[in-house]
Amino acid sequence: MKKIILFLFISFTSFAQKTENVFIITSDGLRWQDMFSGADSALIFDKTYTKDSAAMVKKFWKKTAAERRETLFPFMWNKIKNEGQIYGNRWLGNFMDVENIYRFSYPGYNEILTGYADIKINSNDKKDNENVTVLEFLNNKPKYKGKVAAFSTWDCFPYIINEKRSGIPVNSGDEKVIVNPSPKEVLLNEIMEMSPPAHAERADFVTYFFAKEYVEKNKPKVLFLSFDDTDGWAHAGNYKEYLESAHSFDKYLQDLWDYCQSQPKYKDKTTFIITTDHGRGDIIKSEWTSHGQRIRDAAQIWMAVIGPDTPAMGEVKTKQNLFQNQIAKTAAAFLGENFENGKEIGKAISSTKK
């Protein structure tokens, strides 16, 4: 009898949930093609899109897709490939798509955060979201109250997350830190004010270091962090800066992961869910700079997950079709919570969790 009890105890503790913190991190409009094959020959050798082609070829071009993607995204294709999961390689039959029909940012982020492709959200207008996000759902629970935060380059997120109703602090766009700023935050405020204009309200690196400083000071349990430079440079048709922004995004991921692994509160207790809000058009049709309802390929996205409860499957080769509306419930499930918001939302992705 004692042996049976001991076996049950060992079995339970072996499969007990370890995740106590969830970070959802996005890079706007980052294509699955670049994620899975690195720099694209149709763009990097075309001076229409890559004016300093020689320098970019030297930096990012390699003979094989595996080498190119590892060069562009070293954290993704070393750390996450070996210890986590990466979804969305359509060349292997592993599909991931948006459910919303619009295929641009506000509808996409609403779908990521609420699990619901709301047909009424059909613009990027700064209107408060009627739908409850997984962030708000968690913030309303005593365990997470005051432990949820969001940082973004794009200044629409206070409305997407509905900052006024949810009570979640959202640092977004050109917003400074004005309440008890640390020396780092004072410096970031000055950099944001005095640096040359970015394509968006501020550069992604400012967003990242504001977010990292907040994590160091406040130790949130749930963080949403959204970057925008990849989308901005793609719209501008500048593949050089798009590649540089994608590469920097990977650096932010590694730096934040390394920080978390250095802190007792986060070490082996934190899950990262990494994705994008939409895809982009076809290169041959010169639509890679665009996305939206008329562009079919803009529905194609990807996702990566790493954390203590995620089996190390690496690049997932299962033939399947996952959807953006499954991310919100998946994020809550890592915390042992069943996210509901009164809408018919996507199911949690069971393969991400032991």
C-alpha cells in the first residue's frame, strides 16, 4: 500500500504545474517565411527592397534555410528549438492561421488576447475593446491582481486591452514613466524625447527596456509585450531594416529569458508565448509589404512556446491547423486557469503543456 501511495505521489509531483508566470510577446507582422527559412533570397538580393544588399548578404545570408534562420533568430533556433516548441512551418504541413477575416493589427491582437475573432472589430481605430482579454480576466483574480502589465510600441494597446476598465497599466507609444521613475526610466524618457523620429511612436528598443525595467522593479506575474518595428519597415518596403528589427526582436527574447532565469521568482517558473498578429502578402505578387482582408497569405502566422511545462518538441512537424484564437486560453491554462469571457473562444493548445 505504501508503494502505491509513494508511486501516486511521485507521479503527481512529476506532472504538477510549474508555471507561475506567463509572458505573451509579439512582433507585429513578422512573416512565418522568415521565421522558418531566414533571409529571403527574393528580397535580400533585390535592391528595390534591400539597398545595402552586400552588407545584409554578408550578415544574414547562408547556403541553407537552417543556417539562415539560426543566423537571423539564434535564440529561437537554438534555445527554443532545443527546449520548447515552434509552430507554423507550412512547408511541413504545420499550419497556423488567424480566424478573423480582416488580417490586420487590432483584429489580430484582439483575437490573441480574447480568443475571439470579433467581426465588429474591423479597423485600427482607437476605440475601447468591449471584449474581455485574458489579461483582464487574470487581473480580476486575487492571485494576479496588480501583477499584470503591458508594454507596446504601438499606441493602440491602451484601447485593445481597455486600460480604463481593466485597470491594467499599459505603457504604450510615446508614453513616459512619470511616477517614481528609476534612473533608467529617466534616461529612457529622455532618449524617447530627443531621439530622431521612428516609423512608429517610438523605437522597439525603448519599449523593451521600459518593459525590462518594470519587470525588475515590480515582478509582474503576467506580462504582455508587443513590438512593432518589423511591421513598420515591411510597410516601408525596407527589407534591410525589417531583418535588423527581426534580429533585434530575437535579442530581446534572449535577454528577457536570461534575466528571468537569473531571478528566483522567475527561474524555471515562467512560460513565454511568442507570436505575431498577422502575416504578409506574397513576394511574387509584390504584396509582402502589405496585409489585410484582400491578401490571403496575411492570415498565415506562427507561434513559439518555452517554459517548464512545455515538452521539448522543437520545430513541430505534425500536420495540423492551429489558430490565433487558441492563444488566450492556452496562456491561462499554463497558470491553471480556465479562461472564459462569455464568447465562443478557441480551445487551449494541449500539446504545449505536459
